[in-house]
Amino acid sequence: MTNQVTTNRVKELIAAYGGDPARWPDEERTAAEAVLEASPEAQLLLKEAQRIDAALAARPAPVPADGAFVDRLMAIPAEAATATQNNGLLSRLAALMPMGRAIPQAAALGVAFFLGAGIGFAELGQTADPEIFDASAYAFGYTPDEADFEEFGT
């Protein structure tokens, strides 16, 4: 079995099971220990893993959370959902609609569109020269004719 365990396999054993060979699988342990004796690189990895194991063993075990703490944590999502559902007229209207929370975003998009279009068309009357007519009018399908410019005296 010695020829089946390579240095790479010993590295895998160290990474998976740590620096104590007693935790390694029984069927590979003796062959891996033989490879350890022959490989200085594997010996360095084993020493590093043993240092890490010692540092982890020196740390205190984590204390499980008590039941009251877990109950408080579990209550947070329910409280947040209740708070966001009852915070105003838009939320109540959104709850009635199948799209839910998309209503306020759609309303804001509509307002921005109409404000932009209104400002764009308001600028149309300020251009007296047909050759420098505002291009935003063309974007909305409006084609000016000479009557549009008569009020400016051109």
C-alpha cells in the first residue's frame, strides 16, 4: 500500500484530517507515515497543521445561544414585515395591487417621463429659426411647419 499513497495524498490527508495521524483513515495511515518520513515537504506541512490544531484546541468552545436570544432573532423578520406593511397610503394601495411594491416605482417613472416631455415641448416655442429647431420634437414624432414659426416673425 506504500506505493499507492503519494506526497500529494499525504497533503490531502493533512488538509482534511489535521496534524494528528490518529485521525487519518486506518487503511492509509501506515503508508502515509512512511511517506512522511521520506518527504521533508510533507513533514513541514504536518508541523504547520499541528500548530493550527494546537491553536484551535486552545480556544474555548463556543457557547450555544439561549432560547430567549433565538426567539428574539426569529421575531425580527416578522416585526420588519409588519412595520413595512402598515406605514402609509402607498403601502396600503400597493398591498391591493397584484404588482405590489412596483406601484410607487412605476408612478415615479411616469412622473419623470411627463416632466421630461413637458420641459422638452416647452422649449419648442423658443426656437424661431426652423433650421435649428429643437430635435426633441422629432423624437416625439412632431414635425414643424412654417406656421409654427410665423408668430416669431420669420
